[in-house]
Amino acid sequence: MGATPWFWNRLARLYERQQISDVVAYEAKLDKTREYFTPQSEVLELACGTGTTAIAHAPFVKHIRAVDFSKKMIAIAQGKARDAGVENVDFEIASIDDISSADGRYDAVLAMSILHLLDDRRAVIGKVFDLLKPGGVFVSSTVCISNPSRLLRVLLPVGSALGLMPTLNFMGKDQLIGDLRTAGFEIEHIWQPNERAAVFVVARKPG
Ligand SMILES: C[S@@+](CC[C@H](N)C(=O)[O-])C[C@H]1O[C@@H](n2cnc3c(N)ncnc32)[C@H](O)[C@@H]1O
């Protein structure tokens, strides 16, 4: 089972205090994502954490619905949005499992640092496909580890059983891209700043 809201609630304050590890790469991902936005864009962000990315994108789109199942993460995000005077982002406590395509269709769906943490990423990728309008884009950034060290293989299950770390699914970049293509996406852009960095992908639902 993947990490629970309880795990992320405990981590929320620390997560917010943590520095972005590679600011240049983070900014480059923001810039690339904005190439796909218009002032009319309706955006959904899955697993938004403390809201940094949604707040940064807010001036470039019409509206962002940003969801996370951790109420502590959402509380921090809401406070930051209030402080920044951002009014076109709605932060919502919700699990990805609870979101349905009946809720609406989006021009863009964002999933930053989450696909590798999910129990069933293929189901979520399929759901994102349904949530997008034809021609819409799915922007993700995902830790891809296909060949974990023996230490990691041993430490991770123990750490996640003790509630000290989330469950991390091991997958290679090719597997991730394959899953996106299998769901029907066309890959527009792949970028991995270095071989240990997360893989940033922009995938489009055919129009
Ligand atoms: C590694 S953090 C990433 C946060 C943010 N996207 C970022 O890039 O900083 C993972 C986030 O996913 C959330 N999360 C994990 N599983 C989730 C699920 N099934 N539904 C909603 N949120 C989830 C956690 O609460 C946490 O805030």
C-alpha cells in the first residue's frame, strides 16, 4: 500500500521548509509547462503538496484546482495562497482516487513528484487521460529508478513499514513513457536534467 495521508501530514511542515534541490531545473520545468498554458486554461494539479507549483502558475491560467489527500499540506498551501493574494487556485483535500472525469475536463493536468509513489500509476495515468480535454496536456515529473541498489531494496520496505518513508515504485524512464503511450498519450517533451534527476514529461491527449 502507498503512503497514507497520515504519513504526509506528519511531514508537511518539514516538506515546506525543505529547499528545492535544483532551482534551475525547477524553474525550467515551470517555464516549459507555461508554454502549454493560455489565460483560459483550466488546470488540475494532483498531489499538490504545499502548493508552491500551483501558486507559481496561477498568474498564467484561468483557474487551478489543486488537490492533495493531506490536510496539513493543503492548510499550508491555502495559507501561502492567501499571503500571496492568489485567488484563482482552489486547494482541496482529496485523494486522486476520489477525482472523477464527471467533475469536468481540463486543459492541463499536473502531477509533480507523485507517479512513483502510487499503488497503481497506470490506473491514474488512464484517469488523467479521461480528465483531459482532447488536445490537453499531462505534465509530470517522476523519480525513475529501474535498478535500485540492494541497500535501497532492503531499506525502503522497512522504512515504509515503519512510516518513515513512502513506498517508492521502481520503474525505468522507458516504462513510464510506455505507460503514457499505452494510455493513448503522444509524448511531446522529455527532459531529465541529469541521470539521477526526476524525469519531466509533457504528454498530449490527441485532439
Ligand atoms: C513528494 S510530495 C509532492 C508534492 C508536490 N507535488 C511537489 O512537487 O512538491 C507527494 C504528495 O503527494 C500527496 N499524495 C500522495 N498520494 C496521494 C493520493 N493518492 N492522493 C492525493 N495526494 C496524494 C502527498 O500528500 C504529498 O503531498
